[in-house]
Amino acid sequence: MSKKVGVFGGSFDPLTYGHLDLIERASQLFDEVIVLIAMNTSKRSVFTLEERQQLISEVTGHLDNIKIDSLKDGLIANYYQKVGATSLIRGVRSAQDFEYESNIATVNKMQHSGIETILLVANEKYRYLSSSLIKEIAFFKGDISQMVPPNVEKAIMEKLKK
């Protein structure tokens, strides 16, 4: 039987407890999960790709089947094919997310017909989380400790001091 490889792509700027929950759950479903840090051209990043890779690595060290990679340019659909993945993993928090992710899944399938997308419904306690919301709260010195792992909180606060 071939190895089941899932690719969980996102900007992860910053990584939230919602992301971490999805990574942990996906690690139970796949032989290997590649957390793919991708550029989002419509968002301004707080962290570099390398900083995000380090932060994610620190909080996923307890998971043996997680690999972290980054995509500086190109489509996730092409990366999927290049690494021989069996599924793209996406999280959905709401009906709007479902609609958006369904459209992305369709476009990805148009790029490479063999792409399968697995949608994981966000844990109820994390459905309100978004990286944009966290950045806004952090910018105004609000409490984000229940939204992101401690290493991410510390890194955001240090970034915003500069």
C-alpha cells in the first residue's frame, strides 16, 4: 500500500491553536503531513517564511510524521504533484469558509485532475480564530495567549515592539 501524504498549505502568519489542532488531527489520518508555508499575495506578513517555519517546528516537535516546507512561488497544486501527495488538507470554520475552500478545490482539480482535497471542520473552540484577527489584537497590545502557542505569542510581541 502506498504512503498517504497530506499537504496542509497556508500562510500560517501567525500559526494559531486552530492550525495546530488541524495539524495534530491530520497527523492521525496520514502517514506524513507536510505543513506547507505559502506566500499569500493578498496579505502583508508579520513573519518571514523562515521565522514561520521555526515557530511551527517548535510546536509540532512531538509529532513524528510532520514535515515543514515552504513554497516561495508557484501553485500548491504543482507542489502537490511534485511531492506525490495523496490529499490537500484544508480547514473550514464556517459556511463561508466551506464555499471558499470548495472553489479552491475545484480550481486545484482543474490544474491537476488527480488532486483530492480533504476538508477538516475546525474544532468548535477555535472557529473564531483567524490570523488577521490575532494580528489586529496583538497590534493594539491585546491578549492573544488563548489564541496562539506561547512561542508564537512571544514572537509576535517582539516583532511589534520594533
